Amino acid sequence: MSKKSKREYFRLIYPRYRAADAQEKSRILDEFCEVCGYNRKYAIAKLNGPAPEREESSSKKKRHRVNLYSQAVIAILYTVWVAAGYICSIRLKAALRLWLPWIRERFRMSQSVEKSLLSISARQIDRRLQYRKRQLRRSIYGRTKPGTLLKHQIPIKTDNWNVKTAGFTEVDLVSHSGSSAAGEFVYSLNQTDILSTWVETRAVLGKSEIAVVNGLDEMRQALPFALTGIDSDNGSEFINDHLLRYCRKHGIQFTRGRPYKKDDNAHIEQKNWTHVRKLFGWIRYDSQEAIEAINDLYRNELGWFMNLFTPSMKLQRKTRVGSRIRKVYDQPKTPLDRLIGSGEGHPDRITELLQLRESRNPFELAKTIETKLHRIHKLAARSRISIDSNTRHKSPKTTTTNSIEHVTNRS
């Protein structure tokens, strides 16, 4: 019996049941359970409940929602979303206004299309891009070994990063070893500022003390603000005398998280995914040529794109509502805008970065990043074949996920 037939039968039997005496009600109830296949307790509750609603007139016209966003609007939205690295809808909505001059130049939009593009809500963006978002996948990977030396000289940071000045950062290493940990391979040394969300990254061969310190020193000089503090995990690449002496020499506060507590370094763990793993995947890189190519990308186009053109959100507070936790974020801003708003940073460097943002096209940056990534992935493929042949074992299949695709069609 169909649901529609059950509703019609219920509508007919309801007044009979309510007007019948006790003996007649029992008979009607038996009939109702037999015809509809209901449990007796459920049928009693249904017949003693509110009266069924009347059937809507078939002649009544259904209201159809007006489609406010044309295919042209969705095509532009998707293109910006892809170019910006698949950022969330709230950050994407902020990026649309920031990228507007280059969007106008690229698409030659009409006024109505531009108005619709700027008026679309974050929730509507999620709906329009829902199918594409289902195709993205995530994985977790790491090869950190705990350091045991000098731990008593490097304090554990137990308070929250509630800083008011730029320069307090978290650092971490992301391995590019592929399916084999044999020999030396490339690591991405990642650093993010807590206040501004500014990110600097450098590729190093192996994770020796000297390589890590040299990478940190290069990033310190590239930052548009003074480096005040670093916070790391308990890996031996950080917990060593070489880095401790370097921090003391330059007046840098050096702290570490608790062992086996990744949440203590949540800021950098997030950047490890968005700024490294989404771009380079899990393939092995182990050549000097690969390091130079990766660093060329980190120092130039990728750094400009992430810090000047990609808005980020910062968690303001968390409140518990029943069994759920409600998170409240601030307005999306680029790391450069956050740095300017805080009044921090070297004035000359800030001026240079503003001029750089005005002179660069984010769509062209995305295209250049994708071109360089293709070249880097070719270098990685040769390295993987070499390792597999030397180790003489079959490696499991690896998956490469690119964060930024060639712009032809985000948002």
C-alpha cells in the first residue's frame, strides 16, 4: 500500500474512529492495523492524535523559487574557487571583492552578473559548489621522531597563543618521502605567524640541525616583521643545541608543545595541509634540482599568492550548546591586511608588498603556480622510480593532490 493511499484511508477512518464507542473503536483499530500494516500502539497514537490535514487542491499552482544566479555567475565563482586553492565559502566571498579588478579584466562581466556575484551568500556558495567539494579528499602523513636532548632547557608552552604583536610563530617539518623512508629526501620547513597568519616555507634536504637552522634563518630574514618567538613539536630536528643557541643569539623565545599533543601546534598543522600537502601530495622528492624548484615556488608565486591574495579566518571563541560546540570566527582577511591592521611590520616592507599586490594578477599567479607544480612533479616521478629500483620492493600506490589547478573555467 502506497503512502498516498495510507493518507487517504487515514483521512476517511479518522472521523469514524473518533465518533465510535469503545467496541466499535476496537474493530476499526484492528481494520486500520491490518490494512496499513501499522503497529497497534502506533495506530492508537495516530488515531488519537490531531486530525489529518486536508488534501491540497490539485489546481493550486506550486511556487517555484526564482533562480538568482545564472550559469555565468556560477562559472566565474567556480573559476575563482579553483584559482584560490579551494578555500571555504566564507573566505571565498571575501576573496571575490579583493580579486574584483582582475575578475572584471578576465571575464568582462555585465553589471547584473557582477551584482549577483557580489551579493551571493556563503551558504549559497556551498550549495553551488557542493558537487565539486565532495571530490576533494584528505590524508594524514608524518615521520616525526621525538628528540630527547635538551628538553629541560626548552619550556613547554601551556598557555594559549593570545598574542597582540606579530612575530610569535609555530614551525614544523613536512616530509616528502613518498612510500620509502630510505636515504635522504626533501622536507618542507613550514612557519606561520599567530597574529597575522603569515606563512613562510622553505625546502631542505634531510632534517639535520644545520639544514633546519639555515632554513629558519632564511625565513626570518624574509618575514616583513621581527621574529620574536618559535614554538615547535618535540622532534629531534628542533630539540637540539644548535637551534637553541641560534634562538638565544637572536633573542628569539623558543618553546615546545607537549609530547603526542598535536593540538598544541594546531596553527602550523593546518598550514601543513593548505600550504604544502595539498600542493605536493605524498610523492618523494630527493634531488637538489627538486629542492631548487620547490624553493623557487615558495619564495615567489606561492608565497605572494597565499599571503597577499588568499583570505584566512581566525577562531575567536568556542561556546558549548548542548552536546555541540559552536565556533565563532572573525571576518576573513589576507595575512597582509591583518599585518597592516595590527600596526606591526617593517614600514618599507609593507609598502613593497602593497605595490607588489597591485602589480600582480592572482589568476596569472595561479597559472604560474600550476605550471611550476607540473615541472616539480616530473622531478619527483624520476626520484620515486630510482628509489623503487634501489630498494627492490614494490611500493604501495601513492596519490598526488594538487591544490591549485590551471585556470580555464573558483567560484
